[in-house]
Amino acid sequence: MICAITARQIEDGRTEEFLEKFSLGADQMPAEIRDRFSAVYACRDVRDPNTILTFGLFDGTLDELRDIQRTDTRDEQLIGIEPLVEDVLFDGSFEVITEFVGATAG
């Protein structure tokens, strides 16, 4: 599983617009791709409401994730949010190596 994570500084007062445009990417994503994500989250910094962290848990390899990130749907999503983003603070992909909470015993 791969965790893709990005922290962005959004223009003041435009986080709701950002979240709306960001979510359109998931709505337009083909089901066979969308179903590969076990979760996608958007989080707001408690000290700075204009800092938004987005991350998704992708059930697949890094190469498979990169292929998905090169699709037209992803390009449209980035074009939609780009005017609202002042700065990308962090962008990365991480292999999930351990689950501490939520794993079922058995």
C-alpha cells in the first residue's frame, strides 16, 4: 500500500473552493481506479486554516500509482486547484510498512 500525501498553502479564504475542486477529481475518476484507494482525506491545520493536507491510501505499487497520476483526470484536478494554491509545502509518496490501529486481530 502507498500513502500519497501533499500539504498545500491555499489562498486566504479559498479553502472551501479548493476542497470542492479537489473532490471533483475523485468524482470523475473511473471506478476501477477509485476502488484502488482505501481512503482519501483532506485535513485542515488547526493553527492555519489555509494549510490543507491531502492524503490517500492506494492499494497497489508505486509504479501503478504513478500511472494513475499521469491520467487526464488527475491533470484536470490539478489544473482546477492550481489557481487556489499559493505554495506546495510537501509532496511525497510512502510505502505503508506497519498498521498500528485498525488492524484486525485474527
